[in-house]
Amino acid sequence: MEDSSSYLWKEPCPECGSRDNLARYSDGHAYCFGCGHYEHGDEAEKPSGNRRHRVAAEGLITGGEYTALGKRGISEETCRKFGYQVSTYNGQKVQIAPYYDASGNLVAQKVRWANKDMKTFGDFKNVTLFGQHIWGEGGKKVIVTEGEIDCLTVSQLQGNKWPVVSIPSGAQGAAKSIKKNLEWLSSFEEVILMFDMDEPGQEAVRECAELFPPGKAKIAVLPEKDPNDCLTKGKGQDVITAIWNSKTYRPDGIVDGMSLWDAVVSDDHVASVSYPWDGLSTVTHGLRQGELACFTAGSGIGKSAVVREIAHHLIKLGEKVGMIMLEESTKRTALGLMGIELNKPIHLGKEGVSESDLRAAFEATVGSGRLYLYDHFGSTEIDNLLSRVRYMARALDCRWVILDHLSIVVSGLDDGGDERKLIDRAMTMLRTLVQETGIGLILVSHLKRPDKKGHEEGAQTSLSQLRGSHAIAQLSDMVVGLERNQQGDNPNITSVRVLKNRFSGETGIACHLAYDKDTGRLSECSPDFTQPDDEEEF
């Protein structure tokens, strides 16, 4: 019996005392989602709140009368139309909503007390929608509300001339009730769902709308919680307006092209922040929040040096930056940023730098209040890293996060050792995080070793060389390759090649960077720039 019962309402739990965790069903059984308290169903005994009444399963209340519901603004005529009566039960005045089966037989009643307690009589397993027995099949439109009083309200506002029904079991049981009566509802050209405007009602309305063929279900939006609230607050005309203005339901993400005129004629300004180098800014149009920019290169090419320059540049622009540098300590990262500020590679030694200069460089960068570092202590578990990025974004207001590098993140995943699957999973999680938080994520990734000349010998980068499958290329908004021939005539010259540019489509060589071993800086240079000095590892 319990498998075929319908959800009716929530009520206080007698076991744990919760206000509305106990769910009551049409066969009388109940379950508390707070403490797990369970009550068996009994057709001869159906509780209402904390009060119990005994009545024969087949017994229905008789002797009711039709009268206006003054506080609800419902007329006697409307009540008579739907068979909605007022009676006395156990010495207390109650309202009675009748329910019929498909053959038009009165088989059940929902009884409501003044304190809003409710109780059911009869057999609800085969009932139709409240009010369905009044209207024939088919027609222009039918309106479905969440409760009986709202059904009476909408019908009355339309002169009791047009089909209006309500579900018997509240928002949580709405879909089940709609399914049972789907054939009857589908006989109408339009089905307008006018559920309560609270969260449960709106969740239910979307669930129910998806049960109908495309284009049949419409959703009405009200200025108050429900139709009767509108009526009692003098907004009855707004209910009629909501009926006429109801919108055809479309699943989330489906947009009618006709609704896009205002969007296409407006001038959108996409906020960008520049890179430290003009050439790269020109091709990429800068860095943007909500994008994932991947910097990739072979081993030893200088990826970390590049992203430290970017971090320093952002900090000097007044941006808040989070840095997760998994191949170096926070001290090494701090010294690198301070060295960029001082134009001196102080990670190799602080000779010739006064403490006051160190302090000034520290306060301008690491101690500026605009930088947050992750002291990972060897922990690279992906969930742990994601939580740190989320914290940087939401709690610390970092607009930009640098993660160096992906291979170490992947090493913290356990997926049978399949690198392709590991990279796919990590990139999906990072992409989702960017969408969730709106940060600009600057990610460092390695390249696969090419078949012939290696990247350390200046081999050209390409998207096909990204490690793993195509996840890095597909899920990144921008991919930038760094190329440097460590054994060539100019070993300290790096070519910066844009491999993917979702924003504008522009790709190719954006600029060239020269590393100065005396200053530790990467500066933009011309393509034919000659660096006479010996190679300096960075």
C-alpha cells in the first residue's frame, strides 16, 4: 500500500520535535527525514498533526454546507461550483475538499482545520486532480495550481468559466499527480502551471513542466506567494495578467533567439588586464576573469619565471593574486617576486642589497596585502588544492590564481595511473572551478617530448604536444607556448607563441623575451635581438 501512496504534506515529528520534518502520505504512513521516525499507514486511522481521529476507511464526512470563505475572499458560488464545503467534525469547524475518481465518483476528502491541520478520508490512490470532475476533456487551456484554495481563487477570478484544477498532494507530490492525470491534461492545447512562488513550488513546477510535450506547458509568475495571497492583497488582476503573460517552458540553457535583440545591440565591455609584455597583450587582448590561460613549454624553458613576472605585474596593478607554486617553497616564490621588484636575482644571493631595499621590495610585493601563497608541504591532493583556490577566490577576494604546474596536480589523483584520464579529470575540475568562482586561472603545463628535435633545442610548440588527451586544449580559453633553444646562439631568448585564443582567434608568435642574468628579468625584445652572454638557468 505504501509504495502506491502519494505525498500529502509535512508536519511536526512527535519523536524529535522538529517543526516540519515528518512527511505524511495518503495511506496514512509517515517518515521523519530528521530522526528517521516511522509511522505505519492505517486506512482506518489517519493522523493530522499531533491529533488523531478514528473513522472507517470508507467513511466520508457528510452534512456539510456551502458558504463563503470570508478570510480567503472566496464566494459561496465558487465553493458550490467545486463542491467545497464547511462542516463540523468532532466539535470543530472544518473545510472539506472533495476528490473524485476518473468515473466521477466521490472517493476521498481532504479536511482542513482553522489551524491549517489537515486530514484525509477515503482512498486517495485513484483520485483525479481537484476540480477535474467539473470540466470535460480538451479545450484551449487549463490552469494547474498547488492547492485547493488557489484553485478556487483562480477560477473565481475568471468567473468560474474556465478549467482550473489543483494537485492533491503539495509540491513534493506534484510530479506524481501530474503523471497520473497526464492524458487528461494533455488534451488541452496549453497547460499553465501556477504553483507557489517559493523554492519548493518552483522546483516542482520545472519538474512537472518537463513531463509535457515540448511547447505545451507554460509557467505563470505571480507577484505574491500564491494566487490567494494576490486576491487577499487586492492583486487579483495580477493573477489574470500572469495567466496571459505565462511563458512556454524551455529547459535551462535554451534561449529563444527572438529574445536576444537587446543583447546583440548593446556594447559589451569585457574587462581585461594587460600582460607585462605589450606583444602578448596585443595578440591575446589581455587577461580576463572567468578564463583559464595555460602556459606550456618543455622542461627547463622558464615557465615559472614567466608566471612570476605575470604575478608581479598584476600585484603592481593593484590586483589580488593567489599563487600555488608546487615545485618551489613559498620563500623561493617570495624571493623571486622581490627580485623582480629589485631588478636583481636575490634568490641567488643578496650581496649588495640593503635591508631597507629588501624591506621596500617586500612591502611592494609579498607584503603588499595583495598576494597569498599556498604552503603545500608536499600535499598536492586535487580536492585539497581546489578548496584552497576556492578559499582564495571567495574569502580572500583573489581575482587571479596561478597554479604551477598541472603534472604535480595530476600526481595527486588516483585513477589507475592512466595519465590521459588523470589530466582529463583534473582539467575538468579546474575548468568547473573557474566557472564557479569567476577567477582568472593561469595554469602551467608540460609538453610531450617531440619525436625529433626536443623543446630544449628550440622545437616549435603546438597544441598536439600538450600532455594527456585533448582536455588541456579543449578546456583552456588561452594556450601560450614558450620556445627557447638552450643550446643555440641566443639561449636566453624565449619566443612566446599563442596556440589557442578563444577570445579573438588570433594566434602565432606574440613577442620575444630576453632573460638578463644580471637583473633576473624577462624583457620584451625584437626577434633578431642577440644576447652575447652565456646561458643563465632560470
